[in-house]
Amino acid sequence: MDRTEQWTAALAVFYLATLALVYVLDEPRVWLLWAVGMVVVSGGVLIAFNRSTPVDDDGVAEQHSE
């Protein structure tokens, strides 16, 4: 398992654990906060991974031309 797969698995476990907690509490405000929180967490992880692995288009083009 590479780093992104490990983070994806951890995010899924976190998502399900917090979902179970919110389900037990069953309060509309908690559901709303949970939904907003999951969007923020998921978006943050996506942004972090997209910034940590930039693609260098010039380097790829130079390798193919050789």
C-alpha cells in the first residue's frame, strides 16, 4: 500500500467512525456540522495530495523527445 492508499483507508475509517457517532446522537445540528466537517477534511486531503505531487510537464516532454 502506498501513501495515498493508506491516507484513503484512514480517511474512510475516520468517516465511518464519525458517521456512527453522529447516527447515535441523531441531532440535526450535529448532522450538519458532521457534513460540513467531512467536506472540509476530504477537500483538505485532496488539496494536500495534489500539491505534494506536482507534475512537471516540461520534464516529461524532454524525456519523450530523447
